[in-house]
Amino acid sequence: MSIDPTRYAELFRTESREQLIVINRALLALEQGGDAAEPLSIIFRAMHTVKGMSASMGYNALAEFAHEVESALDRVRRGDQQPGPDMMDALFASADALEAGLEAATEGARQSPAMAAALERLLAVAGERAPGGPSGGELPAAGYSEAAAVVQLPAADPLGGPGVIVRVRQSAGTLLPGVRAFLAVEKVRTLGEVGAVWPPIEVLQTSESPQSFAIRVSTLASAREIEAAVRSAGDVEHVEVDMAARTRRERPIALDAAAERAEPAPVGGKVTRHVRMDLARLDTLMNLVGELVITRGRLLQLTADHGKGPLDDAMQQAARLIGDLQSEIMTSRMVPVWQVFDRFPRLVRDASRQLGKDVVFVVEGKDIELDRSLLDEVGEPVVHLLRNAVDHGIEAPAERTAAGKPRAGRLVLSAARDRAAILIRVSDDGRGIDRARVLERAKASGLVDGSAMELDDEDLLRCIAQPGFSTAHAVSDLSGRGVGLDAVQAKARMLGGSVTLKSVEGEGTAFTMRVPATLAIVRALLARSGHERYALPLTHVRETIEFGEHTVQRVRGREVLVLRDEVLPLLYLRDVVRQGGAADAQREIVVIERGEKRSGLVVDELIGQLDVVVKPFDAAREGLALFSGATILADGAPALIMDLGSLFGGV
Amino acid sequence: MVGDILQQAGFEVVGEAETGTQAVEKYKQLRPDLVTMDIVMPDMGGIEAVREITKFDPGAKVLMCSAMGQQALVVEAIQAGAKDFVVKPFQPSRVLEAVQRVLG
């Protein structure tokens, strides 16, 4: 009896996608060489899990495919060789076919041509089909039914009889696994009479990799005690104690139930419990908290003005609680970047092979956390930058060796925290950007003044990001480099951030995207200019300074900011927003920055630092390019949030 | 080697033995909380030594140190009374985990 696929389709999709990520990761590790046993083991288990899930859903074609891949992997495993490039390609193709097959299956397709093709390819490299259909292999998988992936044991059920069934799965990379299994059986023996062990104990003792085994034991011990005993043997990943089998007789046993319901191994030895949640719900929570924070501000204001004694105390407490709630919700929205970055190694690998480049891809800062919604948005631009780097940044191997560089190019994707912002950088050690050519072209198309002698990084970016700039150029080393960069910049701006470029000819190029760590609530300075207040997100704020004779000087009639050793241009906020009128006598300066450029922004007063709930504008509005959104302040009045990056001109 | 790992973790190494016979002798003298034992040793081998030690003290805690490919021997050692095992080359974390398990 099959379970109703429609009810579980979504869950199946999510779970199987997770397995695919695991598979891809392991395939990449396998390809890089070193110990093949562990990655193979991981892929094997993941395939097995997918097989079981597919069978439960009634997706038989998928289950069979997974089974074939599993068998092929088993042969590779036992062949004890390092898989060669043909094998790797076949395996990658299988993973992709599986992905395609999963999609097709959930949409009701019965077969998937991709799977048939991939299977042929795999069998060509890995040997014959699994003998006699979905059977054979190391574990006694005699066949599986339509419904659940119940592995039926040979006719005379060796584990038949009364007793508790204990299913054990060992950790990947267990040394002398047969002995561990033996030890586990011995430990269980101390609790009662061991009726039988499958695979038989003699097989276990000499086996190279049983991975999972089952014990039937007559005991009065509790499930917890049994589990503890098994785990005391060491290297145990998963234990399942089936107490219900105590009185059951002559029933086929799902030997690998433990393997099917695999839980991801705890990271760093710490076991964390997880719950699945609809993303939309998290967004709703965030919105509600955002509104709550605004209301809190207003209540605090009102209490300050009108409150007394007990009301004041209660308000203070409520304010604290709301603050905590906000913290928790924001934290729960934070997600490590590797969740999105995880698919990039595969991407880079495919792109390099496709383009004939040799690339070493490094990811740094995997644990840096970003707000979930930001992470989703950041993925696309990063993919673009990565492809761009492989395509146009890194030279072909021959060119590199001729230039005295190592044959393989180095591509680094890094995430780092810088105060209230996150920096995501894609850097390569490729050929760099030919500034002279860009300058030439820029002059020709009027992007740059005819008299300019050279381009700084800022202008370089501006030029190559111009749509049509790069593609029109005939010379290959420029073509394509800037394609799509305008989209990347637009995305960064939309998120309240910016993009900067650094490039050295012959040495390499780095694109850096700077985004706020959280999207919905941003830390900002509240500044006053005249009667208006503006929020200046800290993402692009470096520091604040007093306006005085030591900091501000006149040079050729213009005011400039003298900041330690630097002389920076000075901008008046009231001029920027076209307020008119004269500035207050007392002023303050906010030092803002974008990439390497810095400026001083003069405001009448800095009211304070606060968390600002960002309400983005619904649509792009002319003349409001300076602002990225609005917010409601503590006293209920609205304030515009400035897009500080735009103050540096030229997008 | 194993001794170094244990010492660094704060355990005190109270004695060492070159042969199985010495091991049994020293166990009787020193009554350590834990013994780590190689399988292959001159004179009396590791398995025999475990048997003797366990006969003398049924509560003895012996951790076998083996090399890869010594499955059958390790199984024999466990049947002779060893409580757990570690495999060379030793990974400090694995050794310490095993020690924790044995000491309970």
C-alpha cells in the first residue's frame, strides 16, 4: 500500500534535495582525491536514503535508478580504486539525472530519459547491472516492495523469534567496523540473551564495512539502557530499538530502517534539535516584531511624557522583553552563508570544465551569518561574479604557465563581517582588467572626460558595468567582463549595499559586495538637518566627528574635512536633500564610506543610534534615488532612510 | 605514543612494560585504573596478557592498541577481556573517546 504522494510531495522534495546537496558535496570531495572511502560511503548512504524515500512514495523508476547507482557505487567501493575522470563524470551525470528525476517524479512523470541516459553511462564505466534486478550487493537486500523499502531477509528469518530488535548504524570512517560491531553485540549481551545477529556474527567479525547490523535480544532492559549499551562500544551513529518486536513472530524486518531515516550527523559533536518551519512564517514573525518595535518606541515616548510609577515600570519591562524578542527573531532568521555557498563548488567545477580552465576554488567565512532573505538575494549576484571570474578573469592553463603563474587559477569566495555590514568578495588571481583599453573605450563612448589620464577602481567599475560596454568590444580580454555587472550593482543597491572593484593587471581582480547583515532592521544613525530627521544606516558609516577648526578647513574656497592624514570632501546633508537655508552653528560630521572612498557628511545634529525598521519603497521613484526606504520613529513621525552609497556619485 | 596523548590529557602514566609477562607483573603491582596494550609483544603476547590480567582482576580495564587488518586478533582480545580498542595511527580524539568509554 503506497502512501498518498500528494500529501508528502513537498516534504519528499525537500528531503531529497538535501540528500542531493550531500551527494554533490561528497562527489566533489571524491574528485579531489585523497581517501575515497568516506565520500563513497556518504554517497552510498544518501542514495540509499533516496531509494527508500522514493519507494515509499511509489516512485518506482526513481527507486530503481537509485538502486542501480547504489550497486555501481558498491562495486567502485570494493574495487578499491580511486575513481578516474570518466567515473567522476558518470557519477556527476547520475546526480544531475537524479535531480531531474526527482522533479519529474513529483510532477507525475513515470519515467525520466535523463536517468536512463545517465545509467547507461554509469554502467559503461562501472560494470554490469546489479544482478537479478534490485537485489545483490553486500546487505541482504532480497527485494523491495512497492510500499516501504522493507528489506526482506532470506526465507527463514534469522532474526525471527521473540525479543527486542536493535538496529545499529555505524559512523562513517569507523576503523575496524567489524570489531566495533562485535563489541556492540558483546555489550548488548550483558543485558540479556542475544538471540541472533544479522549479518551473522562470523561475517561481522571479518567484514570490512558492515555499516549497519541488527541484533535480536531477549531482555527486560529499557530502550534507553539498550541504546546506552550499544553506544558504549563506540563509533555508533544511530541506534533504533524496536520494542514492539518483542512479541512479534515471523515478520519481515526492515533491516535498514535505521539507514533510511537517517538524521544528519551532528556538527562538531554537538547534537542540536531542529524543527522545520515554513519560511513565510518566519517572515511574518519578522514583520510583526518590526511593527512591535516601532510601537514600543511610541509607547516609551508616551510613557516618558505622561506616565507614572507602575506604568513606567511595566513599560520598561515590556520594552526589554520586546527587545529580547526582536533579538531572538532576528537571530533565528540568521543563516550561515554556506547554506547558499554550498552549491557553488559544483558550479565552479562545471564552469571550469566547460570553459577549459583549471580552477582551485576556495570558500572562506562559511560560518558568517546573514539574514535569510538577504541570503536568497545575494546568491544570484555571486553566481554571476563567479562565472565571470572563471570565464574572463582566470586565464587558460597554457597562458598561465607562460606567464609564470601556477597552472591552476585560484578563485576565492569569502564572507566577512565588518561592523554592521557583511562583505562578500569574489577574487581571482587571473589577468586583471586592462585599464588602458577600458580608458580608451570609455573616452570613445563619452563615459569619461577626454583628458583623463587613468581610471581609478571606482571609475573602472562604472565603465565596465555600463550595459553594452563590454560586449561591444572586439578584444577578447575585455569582452564579457562587465556583462551583467549592472544587475549585480542594482541588486546590491536594492539590498542597501554597494559593490566595489579592485584590479591589478596580470595579478587578478576582486569584486566586493557590501551588504547590511540584516535586511529588515538596520542599525542607523539618526541625523537632523533643519526640522527633518534622516536615518543613516551604519552599513556605510565609518565614524562621526565634531565639526570644528581642527577638522574642517578651507582649501581654495571649499570646505574640506581633515581626518588624521586624509583630506576628504565635505557634503552638507541639507544641500543633498535641497533643504535650503543655513546650517546650524553647531554641526556634526558623519564620515561615510564606499569601498575606498570616504566623505564627510555634515548634519545639524546627531540624535542617536537606533535600530530602524526598514520599510522599503514599493517601486523605484524618480528623484528619490538618494533614499532606500522609510521608517517610523519613536515619536510616530516618519523618517527617510538614506542610501549613503549613492552620495558617492556615478551609481 | 599513546602514553604521550594520555599524559597531555592530564592522565598519569604510572608504568610501562615491554613484554606481556612484564605487563601482568606490573598490573599486579600497580593496579592502574587503565591499561593500554599492544597485541603483538615479545614473550607473552597481548591477548594472553589480557587473559591473565582479567583472570587476576575481573574488573580490569584494558584498552587494546591494534593496527589495521588485525580484526580477528582484536576480537580475540575482546573475548579475552579487553574492554575496547583503538587503531594505529592514533588520533588523539579517538584515543581519548575510547578512554572515556572504558573508564565510564
